[in-house]
Amino acid sequence: MISLRGDLYAVEPNHGELVKVTKNGNISRVVDVSATQGHIVPTALAYHGNFYIGNLNTFPVNPGSSGIFKVTPSGQIKKDEGGLTTVLGITFDNKDRMYVLEMTTAPGNPTPFTGKVIRILPSGEQEEIVTGLFFPTGMTFGPDGSLYISNMGFGLPPGAGEILKVKFY
């Protein structure tokens, strides 16, 4: 969920929608992702001039079957990046580069220690920035310019999770 101009925006994975919630509690659909993309299970949302939605996809895990979809404020949707796997997070740095959090990347069942952070350059080239994550579930840039990753988000006893800090020099 993100806040934008006083409204909240969220992806709803089961119905495949991006919705807007006003301060008054009114809910409206921005786009029905499933109408044009099928049941791709949208799970991640960011705003950078347009909305960017990442998808988990269905199980078993099929590496490279997830992507990032660009959604204009008027609700037009198109695939922006492909070749990703189980996307659970999207964020942008101060150089307009996109970062994508992949929860697991091995084929079949979710596999610990296969999570990654991918940086997508303006050229479209994908760079692995962090690998070996254990079921990461979220990430964001902090005011210090570091990337913060929620690691061990599930699959372990309560309290086992951690926040990783990645500094860029």
C-alpha cells in the first residue's frame, strides 16, 4: 500500500486489482489487472510518476515468469519489465533506478536462501544486488540512502525475522 496525494493505493492479489481508497473511505478500482493480464497475483506496488505493480504469479514457482507492469494514473496497463520471479517489492533510488525484491527464485516450491534484490537500469539491464535471502517480504530506501530489506518474513518461528541494511557507496 502507498500513500499518494492524500489517498491510499493498494493491490488486491486475489481479484487482481489496483484500488484507490480516499480519506472518506470510498474505494474505487484504478485498474483490473486480471482483465488484461490474467491471474498473475499482483503483490507489490510503487509510484514513480506512474504506478508500478510487481506480481507473484501462481505456484509452483516458474523462474522468470513474473514481471513489472506500468499503470498510468488513468488506468492504462502494460508490461514494463519481464524475466523476474515472485516479486514482493519494488522501490526506486534517487537515480531513478528500479529495485525489485524476489521472494524465491528456484523452480517448484518456495526455497529458502534463493531470494534476491535486482536493480533494473534505465537500459533494462538487470543486476543482482543482493542474493541468498531467506523469504524476504519487503524493502524500502531509508532517508540515509540505504536499502532496508525485511528478511526471514515467513517460514520460521515468530520473532526470527530481521531487517537487513544495504549501503551503497
